[in-house]
Amino acid sequence: MRFLTQRNRVQEITEAHIPPPDWVQPWWLARQRDPESGAYYPSVSGVKNAVGRSWTLIGNLDSDYRVAVDRRGLIAARPGSWSLDWWVRASEQWVFPSTQAGTRQRIVDGSPVIETTLRVAGGDVVHRVYMAKVEAESVVFEIENQTTGPVALALAIRPYDLQGGGMIKSIELDEDVVTVDGVAAVRFSRNPGELVVGKEGTDCAALLSDELTGSTGVVCLKGRANAAAVFPLVHGATFRGVLPRESLGNKRAIDRLPSAQQVASGWGQHAVSACRAVIPAGRFADAFDAGRQSLLLAGIGNDLSPAPFGPEISAEDDCDTLIAIAEAGYESMAQNVLIGRAQQQNQLGSVRLRNKDFTAETLIAMERAFALSADEALMYALSDLATDGARWLIAQPDAAKAIRGLEAALALLLLLKADSAAFELNKIINKLLDKHPQQNNEIEQPGAPIEDDRSLGIDLLRTSKAAFNNVVSAPELALRQLETVLDYASPTWSWPTFAHPKLRTGTAGTGHDLRVSAWLVRTIRRMLVDDFDSEAKLLRLATVWPDSWIGHGVEVHGMPTRNGKVSWAVRWHGDRPALLWEVENGSEDLVIMSPGLDPAFRGSGPRGEALLTFDNPVGTKNDIDPATQVTFVNPVNDSFT
């Protein structure tokens, strides 16, 4: 009985902090409560986010701080407590992005810089949000008036977040700083003078047109305090503010913050410096670019968090994400995580994180990372991680489950030239394989979207993983599955874990699942370069060539593989593709294949070029429009470097 009483009390509190129906609603709740909306869910309306679990993450490269922004620019500043919304008055009428049709959103140049555009009378008002650090780490928001006349801007502190209700007991204004529940929460670029406040059942949005009362704060013991600061914004002007993580920093720090474009350029440069792929414009290119940059958000110092604001991830998901980071060329990030794993290894050899054993998965990711980039000094420094980890796996009652981890440890021992230890471990692995033969890891899922047994919607995580596994063995199926994942992308190229089959918004898991991004990046990378064959000296270039790429050139620069960093390009001579390749420090015995362009082709050596015979399954090779062809100039001295 006591348990039921406590459970009911929690439900009452959660229900009490959902905004009443007459308030301005967050985007997800407005849709769930609207009987005219396809997202109408009366059974859960007002309780939790059931069909709008779609958001986009922002963050800094050198920080573990991540913040979610919804489809209309609502910033979840403190999950479970409050969010920051933005409203605009134009032509004597207040417009609310969360309920305004036609509000658009995108990311700037594939980076975690989110731009939301609100169409009002006379033009657009553009809201941007990103993370930056000058003295203090902060969420930066800016609103630019691109209309033909002045508008009024309201920045509203709301007692809810992207998943459900929140709680605010006090809001106070002190010059240009707003405190929420006694904590400095927002700093504006100028002093609003006063606040429009609401509490209990009153929404401050309903009071925006009333005469100002000079209020500078509000207290509500029921947790429904809400307030808005109103600013004039003339044509062409931009207003800025910050949500500091901890300290507010210097008052003038806002003026020294980088612009949205500068931050976007920094993210892009970081991705390009790792490796680069130039593929034809379209969904593949946009998703690959955005996915590679958002993948950087999964790293938090010496750890990974690929599914923020969602359920705990498995050791396998952690491993797959770390491998994606290494394959994307983010060598230092992968190494930092491996160092963190070594620090988590106990005396028995087990790598334990969040009360789970990550040993086998850590060794698998470690072997892949060092195969792609052999940092000998670090490899020897982390040798105990491999040897002690192998001893731990051998000692487990069900060692058969750890065969992949042991095989990874064997490969690491060979890299370390520990031949005697490798010989002994190989004998142990062979005995385990005799007892427990391993099945083929290639997974062929149905071409239709994969639905979860619990009716959670389309399982985008499983679908994206299946696409990767099918690239070589079933390329047409892999392309269909990849297209399915792309169909469910948000305007900011983020994916929830599960999605509604018709609304294409999140239904379960987390609203921006970086694990889906990781598998998408790995899939497109494998379409470009595949080095997973059991034959160590075999490299597939252009493993899959989508129809939309026919007649278009592609370039790849410095992509890490177990055979060395690979660069290659394709240019078209009529209906025949010419392939040029170079593998840094590649073996003279290296075999080059290009199954997506010419399945019969076999090349050899670390560098070369060949005119291929394009095998087009749809029979359109004679219909290539010369005007759409992209011709690349030969690399100087036949070298990409």
C-alpha cells in the first residue's frame, strides 16, 4: 500500500507540472493535444511526450555538456525543470513558433548549429542556437530580424522540457541576468528592465499585450512560475544571450562570443581534417556530412554518451560507436576513450562501466582503432588492457560469448609482436571455436522498415545497423534500408531511436540517437571504402554505387583503413568511369576491387588508375547527361598527397 501511495504521488506531481491546455504549448504537446493533428494521443495527452521525441543535440568538442533543442527552437536548458522559448510580435500580433505552421529548421553546414526560421508579416525572424566558450561554457542563442520592419521579441522561461513537465518555483531579474530557483540561468545582451510574469494557472503569454507592471520576479510554490523578457528588435538587428553552464563570466563576454557561422566553420574544419569525401550533392552527401560532425558529440572526455536523454546503452552499442569514431578519422577522440577504458580496468582485467562488463567490446574497438591508426607508443602503453582483458575473458564461465573479444586480443598481441602469448591464445580460441562455431555476422533484414515487437514504431537503430551489414553481401537491400533511414531524418539530420511510421517523429528511446548517426556514417563509408574482408590485403573502393551517382565524380581523401590511409577518385569518360587510387604506405601485394562500378575489375598495388567498364543494372548507362558529369583533374604526379 505504501508503494502504491508513493507511486500515485509521483504521478500527481508529473501531471501537475504539465502546462494547462490554455497555455502556449511546447511543439510536442501542442500536437498531442490537438484532435485535428495526426499526432493526437488522448490516452497520454498531458503526461509525456509520446510521438514528438525528436530533437537535435548541441555541444562543445572539449566538454561533456550536451543540450537538446526541439523542432521549433525550444532549448531544454535544465531537463525536468525548465526550457527557454522565443516568441515574436509582428503587425500587432504575437506569433509562437511551437504552434506556427511553416516554421522551418536546419543546421548550418552540417554542424551542431541550429537555425529555426519563423515566417511573419514582412519576412523572416531567424533563431540560432549553439554552444561556445569564452570564459564560461554557455549555450548561445541569437535572434535576427530579417523582416522589413521592427518586431518585438519575447524570451520565455517555461516550466516544461522536451519529454514532459518541469518545475519552477522562482524567477528573478537582476539587470541583465535572470535566475531560476536561485541559480543564474540566462544573461541577455541588454537589460529588459522588467518581466512579464505568470504563476499557478496563469501563462505569461496571455499577459504580453497588457500594460507592464514593473515586475522583476515571481514565486510559485506549485512549481508553475513562468516569465518572459520582452525586447524591441529593429530591422536588420540581432539580439544575443547565453545560458551559462556554471558561472556567468564577464558581463562583456557576450560581445566576444564567436558567431554561428564561425562555430559551424570550426566544426566543419575538424571533420575535414580527419578525412574527406566529396560525393554528389543530395541526401547521401548531406547525411554523411552532418552525421560525421554529430558523431563528435558522442565523445565526452574519456567516455562515450551516444544516446543522451535516453536509456542506458549496451556494451555492444558503446563498441560500435567507438569504431565509428575511429573509422571517421577522429583518431585522438578514439584514443582518449581507450585511455579511459584502461583506467576503468580492475585488477582482475575486467573493464567495468555503469555496472556492466565492457571488456570484450573494448578489445574489439581497440583492435579496430589500432588497425586503422597504429600509434605504437600508445599501443604499448595500453598493452595491459589487451593482455589482462584476455585473461579475464578466458576465465569467464561462458567464454564462448567472448570469442570476438579474444580474437581482437589476439590481433593486438600480434601487433605488439608478443608472438608467444599470441600462440597460446590462438590455441585457446581454436578450442572454443571447435565447441562453439561462430555464425556469419552479416545480417539480412527485410527490405521493409523494421518494427519493434512492442509497437514502438520503426526501429531506426536496427535498420541502420542492418544496412551496414548488408553493404557487401546484399548491396541493393542495403541501399533500400539506408534510404529508409534517410526518409526518417529530421530537417537537422538527426534520428530518434524509434519513429512513428507516418509522422516520422520519435516515439521511444532518445530524440537524437547518435548510434543511428554512427551506423549511417559507417554504412556510407563502407559504400566508399570496405576493408572488412578476411583477406587482409584486399580493399574494395566504390563498393556500392547508387543510381543517383551515375555520371558524377566522387573523391575520397585520407580515409583510414587497415591497409593505410586511402585516397581515390572517379571521373567519367562518357559512360565509362576512370578510377584513380593511392594507399599511403600500402603493400605492393594489395588487391583493389570496385564491385559497385565494375565487378570484374582487379587492380593491384598501393597506387594506380584504370578505365573501368561500368556494369549498370538498370540499363541507363547510355542516358548519362554530359552536362551533369563532374570531371576531376588528375592529381599532380598521380598523387593525392
